[in-house]
Amino acid sequence: MKKLSLKARALFMALPCLMATSLWAQSSFRTVQARPNADSTEWKTYTAKTLDRLPFQLDKDPEVSLYGGWKIDQPFNGTGFFRVEKKADRFWLVDPEGYPYIHRGVAVFRPGRSALQSKSMLEKYGSKDLWAIKESELLLENGFNGTGAWSDHDALKDNHSSLVYTIIVNPMGSYKADHLKRFNGKYEMAGWQGYRYDLVMVFDPEFDQYVEKSMAPLVKYKEDKYLLGYYTDNELPWKNDALDRHLKYLKHDEYGYKAARKWLENRRGKNASVKDITDDDRQAFNAFYFETYMKKVVSALKKVDPNHLYLGCRFNQEKEELSNPVIFQVAGKYMDVISINHYRKWEPVQEIMANWTKWSQKPFIITEWYTKGEDSGLPNRTGAGWNVPTQRDRGYFYQNFVIELLKSKACVGWHWFTYQDNDPKDLSTDPSNRDSNKGIVNSEFVPYTPLLEEMKKINWHVYELTQKL
């Protein structure tokens, strides 16, 4: 038999993949109707890739480790705590025993605080301890292995849950809250996150005290193997024109103005002014500005707890930090995993995810995303997630989103936002969390079974899918 050329042999080896791609393109995937919120009259049709319509067969995932890692025959090196490793072309979290791991979590895993939610919790469980035990079982039964930000991690620890948890601390958020009091509770030109002129006050010496104060209590988690890692703050406004804003809006005796003025003079000379600023200047300042925050929070965190991962500050603005190479380059120097809240797209875009990894050389985790079902009985007028007709459609959305994340090979986890629905009568919450079906359970702790059925299907096949997509 005539020997195949190198080119022909490569094509032969790639044939199964090409066939799968062809079958994928010919597959009849589900379609789901969606709209931005209940006030929108425009419904659009989107494709949802689901397990039952993929062009290959799936077996149940193999055995998992104590932490939910993939119990393969030749694990990585276990260090006793979670870490990150890249093998071939895929990033992994590595669990304390050395097994490759993908964190599948639910954010805000705690009982709601409204009158209805508090009453329902006591009626159904009797105590928070029993809630933690029973609802941990609910997550585990449906293929989740962890929890996201704002969860009751102490209740999980106290009741020996095997869910791997994360912790958020808010040094800048705390500083902003106290700083705001000096302005009679209102900032001029505050953006939607509530920061004055949409500027993060990283240059204020007072902020350093809040960093130290926020990190100090974390020492009690230092030896906990079930802790994945920490976030600092949430959705800070890393504006592309931060240099202009510092110089145009801040008073000349403010630390932020003085830092920006000195930076520009060192770069462009003493006579430089705002009108001289170029896009290159803006990008260079953004790196300096963001790195000032990174240095402060990471230094303080690692002094208190050098064992656990730093998961970043939860980026979310598509046209600001999520499209900014220099922000990701700096993030890659300090973050072990880059946390991203993902909204306003039906599914993750492969090119965009590839840029995040190319710029940072680090993996990422999606720390907020959801869709809302209009069969829930809730108004569904708030929040950034999509509205879809049914709970089953929410599940199809989940499967499609996860498939795209796994295809990226740099995603090491995701956290559905959130555990429990908003209670419209709870006016103490911020407006974006006021009246919507974001949860996997409602305000009376009744699970959305069709949603969980679809989540469970793909959660139990995640490790196998990493090898097939």
C-alpha cells in the first residue's frame, strides 16, 4: 500500500473532528424565544445547543474526587489547596488532591432576607443549619460543586458541606460608602456603580486602611481546603478615559488629581494638558491606575492568606475593561483567575474569550449570568439577564451557554446568578435585584424543576465535554 504524505496523514487524523463539525452544522438545534425584559415588545429567536442534539454520544462523567474534581488515573501535582495549571491547550483548576477541576457554582447561596423568604425558610427547614444541609444536597444532586459570591460560606463550613466556596471582600466598596457620607450621601456625576465621576479612588492613602481592614478577617479561612479563592469588590468602573476624568473633574488638591497630573507630566512634560492627551496616553494611564489597585489588594490579601487563589475584581463592562488589552495584561500579572460577569449576550463569543486569554495569559471564570422565565409569575422587569417563556427554556439557555464556555478551553468555571428569586416586596435591595426570576428556587424555596433538570444533564457531563468540544 502506498504511504500517505504527511499532509494526507494529517487530514486523515483530523477526519473524525471534521465529520463532527459537519454533523454539528447540520444538526437541528433548539430555538428559544427571548427578549431583554418584560417591558420589551420585541421577541427574537435564538439557537440553543443542547446535549440531546449534539453530534456525538455522551457517557456519564467518571468518578469525582472529594472536592468534585475529575478523578483521572494520572492527576496533576496536589498541593493541598486549589491552584491553576495549563495542560496542552486547556486551562484547569486543580483541586487539593491534584485532580483537574471545573467550578460549577451558584452565586448568593443563602436564604433571602425578605419577610416572605425568612418565614418560608423557618417553616420549611426550621433553622439555617438544616437549610445549609438540605440545599447543599440540592446543588450536589444537580451536578453543582460549589458556590459563588455573597454565599453563606460560614453556614457551609459549620455544617461540613462538600461544596467548594468563594468569598468576596469589598475594600473599595467600603471606602466609597464611608467617603460618600462627606458628600451628604450624594456624589456629583456618579455612574451606575455609585462612584464619583466613575472613578475608583485607588490613589487615596485612606483607601489603604480599608484594604487592610477588609483582608484581616480572612485569616480564619487560610487553611480551609474547600475554599477556592477570593474576589475583591464587584464591577468597578475602569473607564477608558480615566486620565481625562481625573484631570477634568477632581479638585487640584485631591490625591487622584495629583497622581494623574504627576503621571502626565512625567510622560509628556510639565506643560501638558488635557487637550494633549492621546489614546496611547489613556491606555498607559489605565495600566498605571488599575495596577495601583491590584498591587494594594493583592499584597494585603497574600499577607493574610498566601494559600488560596485570587479571583479578581469581577469585570463586566463590555466597551470598557472587557475590550481593553492593557487591563487584561495587568490582570494577568496579579490574578490567578479572571472573574467576569457576563450579560447582554445570548452566548459567549469565542473571539472575545480568546482575546481575554491572549491578553492576560490566564484562565477566566464567569461569576454572574442568568435568564428569567416568564412562567414564574414575577414581573421580570429588572436585571440584565434575558427573559424567556419557560423554566425549560432557561435550562436550554444554560446548556447552550456552558457548551460555548467549554469550547473556549480557558474557562475554568461558572456561577449562575442566583440561588433564590427576588422578592418584589423587598424594597431594601438595589433596583437591579428587585422583581425577577433569577433563582433556581423561588421565594418559598420551591425548586424550579424543569430548569434544574436541564442544568443537571450538562453538569454531569462537563468533564467529558472538555474532551469532545
